[in-house]
Amino acid sequence: MPPIDLVKLKSELVEKHGEHIQDTDVISAALYPKVFDDYEEFRKNYGPVDKLDTKTFFVGPEIAHEINVRIFAVFRTLIKSI
């Protein structure tokens, strides 16, 4: 793998995806650029999906199933699909 300028990559990612880019995002983009871009596009369309559990993220919620989502350290919300 050739050397990567992580500072430059971060500035490119911020320009492309917005100010929410963190250092862990830069590493993800360096290792898996296409996957990271796809994830950011998905996130732009559907919101902060990183709060969902893995099964709900990949498969979607079951009918009439409740999902307890922790949005902040002290705030949870209940989502029920109908």
C-alpha cells in the first residue's frame, strides 16, 4: 500500500462529505474508499444510521417490532415499524 497523506485525505473528505468527518472516518476511507463513500451517501440520504444495531441496519426492522435507539448518552427513543 503506498503512503497516504492523512491530513490531505481528511480535508478532501470534509470538502466532499461535510464537517462531521472524524479521524476514524479518515482511516476507514484510506482502507476502504468505495465502502466509505457508499456509507456516507447512505447516511446523507437516511440520516445517522450509525445509531442502529447491525441487523436493523442491514435487513431493516421487522413489522410491528420496536427498536430502542440510543441517540445521546442520556437520550433514547423507541422506533416501531408498522
